[in-house]
Amino acid sequence: FSSTRDGTSRIWIKQLQGGGEAPLTGGEDRYPRFSPDGSSVLFIRLEGDSRAAYRIALVGGEPRKLGESVYQADWLPDGQRIAFYSDRSGNYEVWTVAREGGDLRQHTRDPRRRNARHPTWSPDGSRIFFSRTGTTGEIIAAEREVDAPPLLTLPPYVDPAYSFAGVDWSPDAGRIAGTLVSGSGERVGIAVYDLGLGRFTQLTDFGMFPKWMSDSRRLV
């Protein structure tokens, strides 16, 4: 988890048994994500006016820089690549990078310059969902050419007063969870889009950035 308890935003590790805590990074760091094999942690470091993605072994040591101009990032389920969104091309688009750094690939490019955000992988790693300004979100093939059409564009949210910003694909591959956002930009609840039924369900009128539990039955 990230905390500013000592005056600097760092990534900390807490033992579930015994409750011991220790800082893992030096800061200014946030948004930690365990790798699928549990051996390392992905995080975002603030570097002046920019942000960069880093990976650090759970046992500590020097973090490895994976890329600059990186915003929210997500592990490929097999742990070999990382998806993120970045404005390195002049517009927020979806990119991926290898877990060791390098092999940088751009996956989206919108001629209308609508921003892409919050990429999340399908459980089998073959598809990527992301939110796009002015749309509810799109699903693309992970290996597609950058200008290829999406596999699916989600329909508008049922209440035109709100938009849906999806952030996490369920482990059973059937649903995408996200935040409901008002026209003024206020986050007003959690909703789920069912890919099989093609419909939205609002779950709460509060909260943001939900994350699926491993059984696909509950959200954190």
C-alpha cells in the first residue's frame, strides 16, 4: 500500500500475520500493484511534473524504471507485459511495455484526439479494455495494429446524466467494473457492465475505482 505516514509518499509492505510494516520504496510513489507471481511490485513514481512506472522486487533492492510519462498501469495476467496510458504521443493513449522494460508498443491512436485511460487486461491476456473520452469504453485485441477498429465499443450508460469509466475486468471474463461519473466530473458510484447480457447494473451510489476479488463475486 502507499502511505505518507513519514511525510513522503512511499510503497509499504505489511505482513498479514504479525502485522509488521516496512517501507519498500523511497518516494514519491503511489498506486502499487503486485505482479501475478507475487515476486515484485509495480508502482508509479512522481518525478517533477511527470510520472514514471517502476518495478521493484518484493525483497527490496533498487527499483527498475520501465517507462516515462506513465499513468495508471496494469499487469498482463502472465506477468510478462504491463499496460498503461500515457500522453507521450501528445494525446492519452494505451501502451504496453515488457516487464523488464523495453519493447514499447502503442496500441491506440485516435484521430479525434479523445483521451484513452484505465487500460485493463482480459483474464487470458488476449484483449484490453480502456475508457475513452466521449465513449463508454472500447475492447481491443492485445496484438492488433494500432489503427485497427475495436472489437467492441460499449453502449452509452443507461442514464445520460452519467458516464461509465471501466477500470477492472472480472477474473471470470464476464464483466467490467467501473466508476459512474456525473457531467460535472463527480464520481457518484460503482457499476458493472455484463458482456454477455450487454447491460449495466449500478451497485452503489458511492465509491470509485473498484477491484474484483478472485471469485468474481465481490468488489473491493
